[in-house]
Amino acid sequence: MSNGRPEFKVPVGDEGSGKEVTPLQRVGYKLALFVLGYIFVASIAIFIVSFYMDRLPPVPMPPTSSGSDAEHYKALVAAYKDSADVYQQLAKARVDRAIQLFQLVVASTILPAFTAILGYIFGSRKSGE
């Protein structure tokens, strides 16, 4: 028993038995789990900030046919097309913002650290064999 917890060796395959990890590898595992959790939390926070806290205006309503004046109806259709294009650009900007935030926070900063930690854990495991 170490640290008040029982340790068990688990047989692996036919000829081997489980190997104990070094304290430094154990810290590496915990750090990797922490960083993985941080990646999930950061991803969820980016999603919430990008899609729930920043509301889009309501979708423009299509014009109704007003049977009396064809020119007026054509002007309404043109205005509707313009407003639909603006709405589409706003929605695209929202998605682009989320992608840029994810790349900035997760892909370019946290993910390389996570892969370095995993590389250390598996590299130290191989060198210990």
C-alpha cells in the first residue's frame, strides 16, 4: 500500500504482468488528463460564447404577395434578398469567429502542450522497457 491505496499488478497477456509506472509518469498521466479536460472545457466555452451569447437578429420575413402593385412587390423581393444576404454574412461571420477562437486557444496553444505531454509519457514508457 502506498499513499493509503492498495496497488495491484494486473497480468497482461500470457507471459507478462502489469508494470508499475514511475511517479513522474503518474504525474504525466494526471497532467495529460487535466489538459484534455481543459481542451473540452475551452471548446465548450468557445461554443457557448460564439453561438449562445452572441444572438443573431431574427430571420428576415419573406414578402407577401400584394396583388395590387407588381413594382412594389419586386422592390420588396429585392429588399428581402438583400436582407437575406446580410443575414447569411452575419451567420458566416459567427462561425468564422468560433473557428478562429478554437484555432487560437486550442489548436495553437493547448494541443501542442498536450501532445508533448503524451509524447513524454509514451517515450519514457518505451525507454523504461
